[in-house]
Amino acid sequence: MINITIDSKPMSVEEGATVLEACKTAGINIPTLCYLEKIQAIGACRVCLVEIEGVKDLVASCVMPVSDGMKIQTNNRRVREARKVVVELLLSEHEGDCKTCDRNEDCELQSIARDLGIRELRYEGENVMRVKRRRAVRMKAPPHWCATAPNASPAAGV
Ligand code: SF4
Ligand code: FES
């Protein structure tokens, strides 16, 4: 067993455990997206970021093994802000409108975003911009415009 501190609380965990597993044992919930229990973690989504004393950058807790004397912060301002940015960037690559998505109300990313208090998107990924461009084109088209109508052509109205 090795000794670590999570959110200023000392505890002992099994050697070889990840920071995420240690937090889970301590009853601390860390949001995750790409992590699947018992499957080799890939550390791809970065939603599970935590701060470790003495380590410059925040680390993905699902791939970081604990080490003796490690001091972990799971919920300070820096961690919360970083997770928020990660989730906002992920959302920016979605269609930008959950209401029209098949996964609406049954979506882990949506639920994490809600928990983090994300109400609007600050970033626009390619998908969001594509949707906005499509909407803008639709709004510019006259309501009666139809490809088969006499004189109708994109140049005439769109
Ligand atoms: S419901 Fe989920 S998958 Fe669908 S757009 Fe919203 S965040 Fe993306
Ligand atoms: S859950 Fe995706 S990087 Fe940890």
C-alpha cells in the first residue's frame, strides 16, 4: 500500500492503482468519457483532469498511476476551469444543437456539461460552423423558392 493525499485527505491505496481508481475508492467522482473500466485506458478525452502537486500540467487521472506521497487536487478552480474548457471544445465538434440529436437526454457528454454548469458554447468547431452556414443559407432563400419553379435559380434568390 502507498500513502497519498486526495483533496487534503490522507489515504492508503494499492500500488499500481491509477489516480482515478484511488479517487473512486475515496468516494470522489471524477467525470470521464473515454475511460472504460477493465479496458486499457487511452487518456484521449482529458475530461478527467486533476492537479498533482509538483507537476506543471494537469494530468488525465485515468492513465496516471499513483505514487507514494502524491498530493492530488480533484476539484479546485484550476481543475474545474480546465475540465470546462475540455468539455466545451468537445461540444464544439458536435452539431451545436442537442435538441435535434438522437442522443438528447441520454448523453454522457451532455450530462457532464450540465454538471459543469455549461450553458452556452464559447467555441465554434467545424460542425457548429457548418450547421450555422446551412441555417444562414436557408434563411436567405425566399420561402417560395423551389428548384423547379420558373426562373428559380440559386443566383435569383439564394
Ligand atoms: S446530445 Fe450529446 S451527442 Fe448529441 S449534440 Fe448534444 S452533446 Fe452531442
Ligand atoms: S476519461 Fe478520457 S482521458 Fe481520462
